Amino acid sequence: MPSLSNFHALRAASLTVSAATIVVSLAVVPAGASPLKCDGVDTQLTKERRAEYTGLVAQALEMKPKVANVEIDKFMQSGAWSAVYASTAVSDDGVLFFETVGGKKQFKDVWGGIADPSERKELIDWAKDLGSPENLAKCFAHMIVDN
């Protein structure tokens, strides 16, 4: 039977190997992948932003929902560009893109639907074609495909 001191030595060695394995596992990221899908994108949906964007979404949509019937679920901003995931009682859920020009947010376009991982590049390209910064386009695609 192993002695108690051998048991402690084996346990300490096991913990050291386990800790090293965890560190190595966390450090290994597949080529081209980012551990932070929205790196450099502000995703904080504050009360103030929620209030501002409910009004912007209500104005942007053709069906003109009441502001009280607009729900903002997600927010993303990079530089002068922002996007929100919104739902209303009068339209399908969608991501609305805005660009701030001359201090005013201008509606650019809306994306609605679902997508699978094979469509990630198309989502990124679509957002970039609007003029969106690449990091916002990637964050948008991540939100649609991975959430």
C-alpha cells in the first residue's frame, strides 16, 4: 500500500499536470478563429441606448410600429456604425444597421431570417457591403449564426 506522503506527491503531480493541461487547452485557438467574436465592438445595451433605438427602429420600418411595441434585444457598435436586433408586433425580427453621419443616426438596411454556419461569410460580406466596419460585420454574423 502506498504511504501517505507518496499519495500527496502523486496528488500534487496530478494537479500540476491538470493545471498545465488547462492552460494549454485555453491557449490553443484554431487558426483564423478569435476567442472574442465581437472584439472591438461595444455590445453594452444600456437603458439609454434601448430607449434611443426603439425610436430609431420605429421610424425606420415601413409599418411604423408604436415605440412601445419595439423590443431591442441586442446592441453592437463600432465607430460610427451600430446595429440592433429588434422585434416588433408588425414585422419579423431583424437586425437594423445605422450609420452616424453629421451627428445623426441614419438607417442603412435591415437583415432578417436565420442562417447556418456555412453562410457566415455571406453575412459578413452583406454587412461590409453596407459600409459596416469588418469587426461589426463579424460580430453580426456571430450573433446570427452562433446564438
